[in-house]
Amino acid sequence: MDVVAEGPWAWMLYVDGDRHVLCVVCGTVAVYELAMQLRPDEVDAFRAGGAAALDRLARQVADAPRRFWDRNLPGFNDEPGVREATQRWVDQR
């Protein structure tokens, strides 16, 4: 598991093999994170457009999180390797 891209204070992209998980910061007064596995077309868009493609997707998620709620991965941050990947990313900055 590795973090491979970030939109500061907006989203982080985790990759573990073929699995790509986008964690998006949502909310206004109270903030929370919605983690969702990217579909193949979204992975392709990221590969073609880089962070700008994820910025657009993350904005859609943050603006209307209920539209994406069925894709939410509760407990993603507790999965093995996620905290370590986040810490490695932070340490590189």
C-alpha cells in the first residue's frame, strides 16, 4: 500500500497492486472522509490526466457525497498498511 498522489486538504490516492482508493475530505463545519475504490475508467482517467483528473472527481465527491456513499469503504484507514503508507507520504513532504 502506498500513497501516490494528493490534493492537499482535499484527497489522497492509495494504491495497493491494482486497487486504487481515493479518500476525499467532505463536509463543511464537521469534516469527514469518504474512501472509495476507483473504477477502471477512473483509474484510466487518472493515468491519462494525473492529479487534475482526481481533483475533478474529488470535487464531485465533496460536493455531493451522498451520490458516492454506496462506494464508501468504512474502516479503510484501519486496513493493514494504510497508516504506514500515510506516514511515509507525510515524511517525504
